[in-house]
Amino acid sequence: MTDSLENWRRTHYTKNVKPEINGEEIVLMGWVHEIRDLGGIIFVLLRDRDGLIQITAPSKKVSPELFEEIKKLKKEGVLAVRGLVQESGKAPNGVEIIPEEIKLLNESKLPLPLDTTGNTHAEIDTRLDSRFLDLRKHNVSAIFKIKSRMFHSIRNFLESRGYLEINTPKLVASATEGGTELFPITYFEREAFLGQSPQLYKQMMMGSGFDKVFEIAPIFRAEEHDTLRHLNEAISIDVETAFTDNEDAMNILEELVCKAITDVKEHCEDALKTLEVELEVPETPFKRVTYDEVIDIVNSKGVAMRHGEDLSRAAEKALGEVMDDYYFITEWPTSIKPFYVMPGFEDPEKSCAFDLMYKDLEISSGAMRVHQHDLLLEKIKKQGLNPDSFSRYLAAFEYGMPPHAGWGLGAERFTMCLTGAKNIRETVLFPRDRRRLTP
Ligand code: ATP
Ligand code: MG
């Protein structure tokens, strides 16, 4: 038998129950985390979004009916408690609740498929299968509190700089960059794809006179490989700015990263403590190393890398041993960057593209873009792509496209930096990877 909520409403979250409100009558709601029945006294740990609190029920202090009700509680039942706050040196947060009335709002099936106390180790796959239970653990929910704050901070920052938030389609007719990383879908009688990047759309917005735009939305990549850094559905934080170049783009990106770290430090103290993460706001400007310098560093670490190659995983790791914080890799060879990247003005073989790295992890790619129609057409052809499939995009470059630059920052990769997560799956509520499509 369960009780109904009626007019009961939570007055406090556990984290707001402090010795200062000693003697107050409050209402808490949450889940039964643990029960210890010592005969004459029962301790119940109530868990909510933000913490745990001890409910102490001595048989001498509570009514026999209430004592019986508390005795019957089971793990993970949904519980509401009305009771008095009592200062207590022995209780975990210096306070406990002496219950006056409880409501059991729902029960949980037992045994649980996953231990919610975190005392028993579970593999990531087991955890993701029962993700709703896994997320009840504070060291798991902490990651999402930080991710939420990161988005909040980024939106605030970009808005304060005059950026407009936009939404572009995720159902698209052709590939952004060519390549095979696309998920084909059936679009009525045609084939279409899930968008791998808002790149072409945000560029068209530069030709629309919007000047400064950003989008926070999913990107879909049909990556075959199963790594700790790749998802098949990720969130990209995309920014594009007209009348600017790659230097400006790097400047705004490093400012945004520092602002997000500062805000997370300020607002997510508890979550960071739970994760045992000590964040440091990096100094700006971030270090800039050229692609050629990267080759030297990587080779000096005994990892082979030739000019014109992208960074292999081994190369990223070797680089991460030397570069210990946030840094940019600049002057990428034009030949290995997408067609829309502007070739260098002094040396066209060295492009205006950059990557932002954190140790051995790429978290963002950006560039000044080609804004000249003819050059863009030439580069599309040179990369073996069919200009016809880009005709609507190319048209935007014939009617007054300003110079522009921008980047895409992977929200999950950045969350890994903020939370210390080693597996990108930890930073997504319900990850989509090579093997996982549910829950
Ligand atoms: P990588 O070389 O690490 O596979 P990429 O260079 O293919 O990444 P970009 O196309 O440059 O990725 O995308 C911009 C950013 O989006 C990346 O720096 C990364 O933070 C994020 N990102 C791209 N692909 C993925 C993915 N499959 N899973 C998670 N994040 C991704
Ligand atoms: Mg990249």
C-alpha cells in the first residue's frame, strides 16, 4: 500500500538542512538509500538530488504506528518525511530528522539490478543498461550538474558577446565534408542523412547578415570505431563570426573555455568535490604550437608521424605527455583539412585551421573559412566532391559573403575535461555508440 502525495510538498532539499534550522519542521522527499534497524532505534538514510540525510526514529520518541511504518520501509522506496530538524554531532551532516509523519509514495522492486550506493563495482555496460538507477548515484549525477552549468555558462557568455542562438536542420540531403561518417536514412522516396555538423548552415548564416551565431545541437557520426572519445551522437557547440579570422576565433574560444571553467568552479563546488576534481582556470592566451612543431614533439617521443598525416591516437598520447593543459595546434596542412578551410595567406599549404586540445584530447576544431566563391568551388572539386550537391550552399557565396571564422566544440569532450571522466560515455545520459541504441 502506498500513500498519495495530497498537499504535501517538499520544503527543503537535503543540502539545505543545516544546524542553523535546528527545531524547524520540514518536509523532505526522496528515496530510501539505506535502512539500519537496531531494534529500539531505526536509521533511514534519505537520498535526494543533492545529498543524503539521516532520519532517526527511536521507538521511545515516535508513535508506535509510525515506528511500524518506518520498520517496513525498503531500499529505493519513494519517501516523503515531515519531521523536526535536530542538531546532532553524530549524524553525517551534523543534523538528523526526527520524523513526525511519513508517506511511502511508491515502492521499488527488489533486488535492484544495480547497487545505488556505489559500494559494489559495476561495469559501464551494466550501469548504462540501468542508467536510471545509475544516475541516482551522486558521483554520476555530479557529471550532469557540471555539464548543465557548462551549457548555461556558455549560453550566457555568448549572449553577452552579442551572439544569436540558432537552430539548423539535422535532416540533410548530403554530406558536410564528404567522407563516410554519415548515417543514411529514408526521407520519403529519397535517401537523406543525419547531419554530421551544422557547418554549411552556420556559414550560410554569415551570408544572411546575422554576423555572430551559435548553435548547441546534436551531431551524428557513423564512426565505426569503438573508443573512449567517440560517440555516434554527440552535442556540438558551434560558433561562427563574420568579419573575423582564425586568431579571433581562437581568442573567443579560449575565453569561453575559461569562463565555463570559472563558472563551474563557482557553482558546482559540491559536484566537483564528489568527483574529487580540482579545476584550475588556465592562463590565457593558451599555448599555440604549429603542426610542424607537433611533428617534432611526437617524433621526439618515439612515435612516427609524417607531414600530411592527421594525429594518430599514439601521436595524441605522445603530445599529451609534453603538453599538459589547454593548447592550440595551428597551421594544419591545407590538404588534410576540409574544403571550407581558408588556405594560409603567406603559404597556401599551411591552412588557417586550428584544433583546441586538452592534454591528449581534441576538444574543438575551427578555422577561418573560405568566403570567395571561386576558390571554394575549386577546393570542393579538388577534394573529389561533387559541386552539384553543394549548389545551394555555394549560391550563398555569390551574393556577398563576408570573411568569417568559427569552430565546433564537442560538449562531451569538454565535459570530460571538466569532470575528469576517462570514458566519454560517462558524460552522456543515454549514450549512442557502436553497440548501444537503448535505453
Ligand atoms: P576526432 O579526430 O577526435 O575523431 P574530428 O576531428 O573528427 O574528431 P571534428 O569534425 O573536428 O571532429 O568535430 C569538432 C569537435 O566535435 C571535435 O573536436 C570533438 O570535440 C567533437 N566530436 C567530433 N566527433 C565526435 C564524436 N564522434 N564523438 C564525440 N565528439 C565528437
Ligand atoms: Mg577535428
